[in-house]
Amino acid sequence: VRAMGAEPMVVIGGSADNNFTPAEAANMVKHFNGANKVTYWVIGNEPGNGGMSIGTYCNLFNSTVDAMKAVDASIKVAGPAWAYFDENNIKAFLQCAGSKVDIIDFHHYAMGEKYLSNADTLNQTVNWENEVTKTREFIQQIVPARAANIAVQVGEYNWSWRAEDGYPGWNGDDRFFQSVNTVWAASVAGHIAKAGGRVAA
């Protein structure tokens, strides 16, 4: 990853999403330290998809951060890695973990349950900018003393979270492999950057 000029980031998952323990996460920090040091970590992945409430996730997040930073206090941790932009859950997470989190992370795919037209999909790329801006506002409102130290990251984004979104293409939504996806992805990345956000995927 570093040979490509990129920054590695590790997602703490488990044998299935979100079934890790704080001790296991701390052991991962020990493993990726020294010459192999990883600075950026995402704790969990889309917890709501597995039925985990934001409160349960936040308790796991906080105890995991404490264990990980006991190994290396300089690392940066991200959460809640929610599957989509959810204002209420982001606010609840900040109220619970605002004193510990370094990066607010959420995911946003253009489609998945059903498909959109090319025009509608391209017209909506500004939504990513608006979501990063709103998240910044939430941070400022809820944890103003730490606002300058908390980044915002779209941890996952893509044309669709599945090929089988209903689009009548070759083997599903074949626009993944067409130039419109390249244009869409560049526009989304630009909007995220314009709002001061990070892109992790």
C-alpha cells in the first residue's frame, strides 16, 4: 500500500463483522506497529446491518479505543462506519464517543436497493459534500472543544453496493465498468474533498 503512495488503514472486524473484542483489537495494534506501523484504524463495519444498536456499538467502540490506545496513543480511530449517512446515529455516536473518536466514518453508495438513471445518479453527487458538511456541523455542536481534532471520512462509496440492483445490464448493473462510473466517482471524491472530508475507499 505504501509503495503506491497510499496510507494503509485497517478495519477491525472479527471472524464476522463486529464480533471482535477490545483485547483482539489491541493485539492488532501491537502486530501492526514498529516498522509495520498502521496509524489509521476503523473500529467495526456497518454495525446496524447486523442488528447492533448505535448504543451497543458505541460502548464497544469506547472500550476498544481504550485498549488500542493503551498500546499506542498516537493512532487515529474511526467510527461508527455506519452503512449509510444517518443524522440521528451520527449525533448519538458523537454524544457517546465524541471524547475518543478521531474520525467520523460513514458509508454512502449511490444505489443498491434499486437503480437510478445515469442522469439522476450524476445529479446527486453533491449529496456527499452536503453530508460531510452536516457532519462537521454536528461535531461543532456536540463536541466543540474537540472539533478541530475530528476528521470526517466517507469510508466506503461506490456506484452500488451490489451488481443486482435491478439495472438490466450484462450480469446486473454493468455500469460499474462504464465511463459513467468513472465520472461519477471523480465527482463524488471532488465534493467530499471540497467539504474537507477524507475518502477511504
